[in-house]
Amino acid sequence: MTISSTFGRENNQRNMDTTGEVGSFFKSAFSVDNVIFGFDGGDLKVLLIQRGQAPFKDKWALPGDLVYPNEDLNTAAERVLEQLTGLRGVYLEQVKTFGAVNRHPLGRVITVAYITLIKISNYTVTAASFAQSAKWHNIDEVGDLAFDHNEILESCLRRLKRKVRTAPIGFELLPPKFTLTELQQLYDSVLRLPKRLDKRNFRKKILSMNLLVECPEMQEGVAHRPAKLYQFDREKYGQFVNEGFIFDI
Amino acid sequence: MTISSTFGRENNQRNMDTTGEVGSFFKSAFSVDNVIFGFDGGDLKVLLIQRGQAPFKDKWALPGDLVYPNEDLNTAAERVLEQLTGLRGVYLEQVKTFGAVNRHPLGRVITVAYITLIKISNYTVTAASFAQSAKWHNIDEVGDLAFDHNEILESCLRRLKRKVRTAPIGFELLPPKFTLTELQQLYDSVLRLPKRLDKRNFRKKILSMNLLVECPEMQEGVAHRPAKLYQFDREKYGQFVNEGFIFDI
DNA sequence: GCAAAAGTGTTAACTTTACACCCATGG
DNA sequence: CCATGGGTGTAAAGTTAACACTTTTGC
């Protein structure tokens, strides 16, 4: 096989139907799968759906769908999220594509895995049918998932662990106003370090970035000294990045 | 549209041909594109091919191909590399999948981008036909590429820049035995920092990791004091990683 | 002997880590 | 008044950054 024939194949596609020599390349599909992370103040969670049909009937799985013919990959991931939760405009990141020949029992389907970070309080079960089919699971209690979804989840969790330290994405999992303790708990439950972060050092570090603005109001209704509330200043972050700043925890 | 119908679509694939309601999802294909990096002692290079046919005839492009029906994605990327260079078993990393609806003028083709790192001296033009169609380009002199390949290249370059600091992959671009100056030049040309790395600090840091073993022989045939040659100790690195070591430059 | 790159150490600035007690509130 | 988590500073250890001259070789 010469180089020009090898690399010519992509050149030579004359049509997109399934006839002719090129046809077999089109008996395949692609999907997106969405690892939707949430944080409830204690644990990192992932939103799973329970499958109603074969294959893997009754198994828990990542929400996902085939990509429509005229739909960009990101759009498909956003659609999956919106159909499940009603949420739009949230943090979405492509992580990795899984394409083992036999990963889907019914044919050749490669899937592009995405991470989504949502503020769990914004997520409301929008229909009764949902309540039975979608549920938050603690990240270490997901059990055996459908397809290769355990592998996908692991990849996405690794990515989250790395990224949460090098980009200000943790805030996507918290309500707009949060306490420093909540923020620290978030880091602790995502990172699962052998030792929890040191309270004083954590506060020093995060405040020294000058990315948090103090809210005028305080935490309310707690049986202890109420904490200050902070907001993440997106705009400032953008400025600082332009000046060469690199987020790092 | 209910959730079960939405998320049932992937469930419901009954066959992989193109008939029936599901058919339109299979009028699509996927390819891999390979960003093959090399280093010649001075500059970071990327191996491009010149297209012989439309679309984008005569344009430079990343080597790539459609994925065979029974081929894993990684295998396809390895095949593309081997057909172009004859090399096997080199460093390969999936980076990102590009799937804009119109990225391919002839149909819906999503492509999975890979980085490959090769020791440029191992790459030999294996056929005369190659010489005309494949060529190393300096990383900042690639010009206008076919398809969305400029975007793909940028993504892969960003990934390389990050990864070269956090994993010992730079060695994949150097011959098995190299001098510390060569190693530093590699980092300088990949990272393109505003200031070049400091020679003494760089040596201190890299040697303090205890991952390089000194070779008995020295550099030869240079018109100056010959440098010590080093090898990267893969095995030791594996051990250290198990003990929690994190590579960082 | 000269051009060219190899090789080498010290100090100051900065960052990270470890660590313990008083404060404000609700019940 | 007590239980609960909020809030705070310092010192030691470690890391990074800046910096210039001597050595060895080929020609």
C-alpha cells in the first residue's frame, strides 16, 4: 500500500452514503457520554441514569446519546445535559474518546466523554419519570456500570482531580456564594489526599490570589459562629490570566 | 421527547446497517489524525504530508486516516504512523476529538487527534514517494493546513507544552543517549519561555531527580569540551511513581 | 592560542508546611 | 453554658532564582 493510497482514503470519499468501497467506513456511529459531577457539601457525586432497555437493562450508566447528524459534539453533550437536568450554560469539558471495537455490543460506536460540573442545588428532578431513572451517586459507590462507563468515569475523575488544582473550576460545583470551609471541603472531597488540607494554609493561599470577593452578608441559621460568604470573581480571573497568572492549589 | 426515548436511542440500535429510523446516525465516519513531533537539536518539528487530491489538494496536512471497522482508535493512530515512518512502539497519546459538523467538506467525519513523539534520527524516508509527500516543518512555519488541522495542531502543541513539564516524555524526542545541553535545548524549544532556562538550575533540578544515568562514554567529534552522555532510567521512574513521585520541571 | 560549549556553587527571595487557641452563634 | 465550626499568625524547612568563571576539546 503506498502512502498516497493510504492517506488518500480520507481524500477519496465521494459520497457519504454506505454504498461502494468506502461504505463500510460509515457503518458506525458516535455518541457523547457525560460525567456530570456535583457536590453536596460532603461528597463528590456523579449523576447516573438507570437503563430501561437492553443492552445492560437496569444497569446504571452515564447519560449519553448518539450525536445528531448536524450537531457538533459539544452541542450534543449540552443537549444530553439539558434534557436530563434542564440546565444550560454550565461548565463542560471534553475529556477523552473511547473507541474499543467491542465497547458497544450492538455495533461500532465510539463515544466522546465529557465532564460537566453543576451546582447541585440548581439541579431539580424535573419529572417523576426522572426520579426513577436518574440519581446522584457518591463517587465511590457507583458499582458496576453499563458499557465501558466505569473506565470512562475513572478517566474523567482523574481529569477533574488534575484540573481542579490548575484552573478555577471548583467554583462551578458550589453555589455562587460560599464559605471558605465549603470550598475547602470541596477540594478535600475531590482530591482525597492522604491528609486533608490545612485550614489556615488553604485560606491563606486561596485569599492571596485575590480572586474571591467578600459578600456583605454572612452565613445564616447555623449553630455556630457564622462564616463569611465569598464569591469568585470571574472577570478578575480573566484579567490575571492575561497578565500571566496561573491558578494553582 | 421523554427522557427514556432520548436516552433510549443508544439502547435501541438493532443493527448497524443504514436502514430504518436509526440509519442517519450511521452516515458518518471517524478518523484519526496524528501530530508527529520530532526534535532535531534546534527546533521542534512536526511531520506533515502534502495532499495529492481534493479536497485541499496540495495543501499540507496532518497524517491521518479513517479508522477501520474492526480497528481500535489507538491502533489506527499506530498504523498511520507506521505506514508513514515505519516506526512502531513509540509514544502515542490521545489528545482531543474534533467534530464540528462542517469540518470535513465531503461529509460528517469526526477525528480523534493524537500526539506522537519520535526520535527524529530514527525516522528515515523509507520510499522515494515519501520524500515528496512528507516533510518535517518547524513548528512555527507550518502555514495554512488542510481541514481544521491548524486548530488540531495548536491543541496538540498546548498539550505537549503542559505534559512535557509533568511527565518524562521529553526523552521520547531525544536519542537514547543525550547530553544535558540537548535536553535543555529540547525544553527550551518546546516551552518557548520568555527567558531560556538557566543552565545551572536546570542541571541541578534534572539530576536531583535521580532519573538519569551517566553513560561511560562521552560525546565525540565536537570542537569543544565533550559532554557527558546520559540515559533516562525508565525502570527507576516507574518505581518512583509508585512511591508517589511526580515529575515536574 | 582561540573559539566553542561543558561544567560547577552560593546566596537571597520566596513558598510551603506545621501547628493551637480564642471567637461568635444557636440551642 | 456548652457544642460547633469560624477565624487567625509565626517560624522552620524547603524550593526557586539569579548569577560568572574555569575546563576541555578541535582546529
